[in-house]
Amino acid sequence: MFDLTGKVALVTGATKGIGRAIAFAMAEAGAKVVVSSRDGERCAETAGAINDAGFEASGHACNISHLDQLQGLVDHALATFGRIDCLVCNAAVNPHHGPMATITEDAYDKIMATNVKNTLWLCNMVAPQMAERRDGSIIIISSIAGMAGSRGIGVYGISKAADSQLARNLAVEWGASNIRANCIAPGLVKTDFARALWEDPETRAKALEGYPLGRLGEPEDIAGAAVFLAARAGQWLTGQTIVIDGGWAIGRGA
């Protein structure tokens, strides 16, 4: 049910944190993995580590903030492995921490363009070849920031709420071709991306107080759900947002 042998997974933001954990989990489940991030050296290192572990991966640098680089990433995946069965849109940006009243127009535009528009464009580039085979899984890494108000990452939360709607729309548009589209919404996970949150003593203490499991997330806590969504086990699940947050969403009023 969770075997990905013969499948090809393309993972953006795959050299650190949640993306790296997903890339390794997909490889361990049998998939060939295309590792992508802005940093070519990190792509090579991560792909090399996967290959050294006895699996198969290829790295390709791509900054998803640059729309013109996305087609090159897709072309590399198809030229290297011949297909893309699972697309994991993990890479995202958040250049502004603070109230929405203080965000600049450039920062707002970068968040929305990178996290929403360019994610849609990448999905549109990958989905047609999935449709030809009548099989595919698109996974967008959203966030619980898209499900609740925030004083510090409000615009990022808007982009992540939009990603959940993006997955629903993709699920409806491509469902007849047996393409599933879902989101994973992590809580506060100890990654470099979220370092400004979990290293802040006040934010960390408040988070821990609201997590019934009593700890912050680790990247590996998210990876298993991605494998599930890519595998036969998740073949009838589409248009959903799976919340993985240590119980924060259900424990806020406790």
C-alpha cells in the first residue's frame, strides 16, 4: 500500500527541513527522487546522500521565486527519469515577520507570487504528463498558519490558505484524469524556515503550551503523510488538507 517502486517524485525545497525529510522518505519507499532547491551544491549533496544510501536521486537547482526556472526543473526530471508521478510543492518564502500593517508591497508580492502563483504554474507544467498516464499525485505543503489568525505571519498565512484552495481546485479540474491534489498543513516544525518562531522563547513556550503532545514537530513527522498521499494507500483521497500539528488545532481551547 505504501510502495513507491517505479514512481518518480519531484520535491521542491528538498535540501533542508521538511522537504529533505520527504525526499528521503519517498526514496526509502522506492521512488526515484528529483531533489530541487535554490542551492545547486545542496541539491548535489542531498541527491548524493540519497544515492549513497542505496536509492536513486538527481539534483537540480531551481529558485521557484523565478517563474522562468520552473520549466527547466520539469524538463530535467523528465529527461532524467522519464516521468513525474508525484509533485511535492514544498518550497515557499516568508520575507516578513510582523503585523500586516508593516509589510512592504514588494514583500507581499513575493510571498503571494512564490507561494501561490508559481506553485500553480509548476502544477500546470507537471499535470499534463500525469493525465496522459491517468495517474498522479500533487502534494502542496501548506501550514496551520492558513487556518488561524496571526499577529506575526499574516500574509504568509493568506498564501497558505490559498494553497489549500489551490489543491481543491486542482483536485476538481484534474480528477477525471485520476490526479489527486492534497495539502499537508504542518504545525510549528523545527526547521531553518521556521527558526525565527521556534527559537523565540516566548513563541516557543506559547506553542508548547498549546500542543497536547507536548513537543514541536520534527521534519520526519511530516514525511510519512507525503508517502501516504503519493502511494496506493492514498489513491481515493483528494482535495483535502491534512493537519499534522501535534494536536494544536484541537487543543487551543483546552
